[in-house]
Amino acid sequence: MMKLMDLLAIGLPGGGEILFILIITFGIILPIVAIIDIAGAQFKEGVTKVLWVAIVIFAPIIGSIIYFLIGYKQKLNKNN
């Protein structure tokens, strides 16, 4: 006979599954947000935008993190 806790635990993700889901979600959403931000931004040089898009496409997670740490500061202000 199954215990009540065994019945409640069926189908619930454990630590490994939750970590996997977070990594996959982070790996999909972060690059999309980065590309949308790059597309809507203006940079000092036109080639900078293309370079950032290529970096985010070919290295989605690391490229997105690098963009938000370094490339975000390269954008022109809308006031300029």
C-alpha cells in the first residue's frame, strides 16, 4: 500500500529538474530580451549593433550576459 507522501511526490520535479528548467528558461528568455534591446538601440557605430547580435546568437547565454554588462553602456542616449 502506498503512503500518502508517495502519492503526493509523483510527478513533482526534484532539485535537478528544477535547475534544468531554470537553465533552459534563462537560456531562451535572456537572449531574446538582449536581441530586442539591441534592435531598438542606437550605437555610435553601425557595425556595433551587428556585432552584438552575432555575439548573442552564437553564444546565447554568455553573449547576453556580456552584452548587458558591457554593450549596454555603448548605447547612445535618446537625448543625444
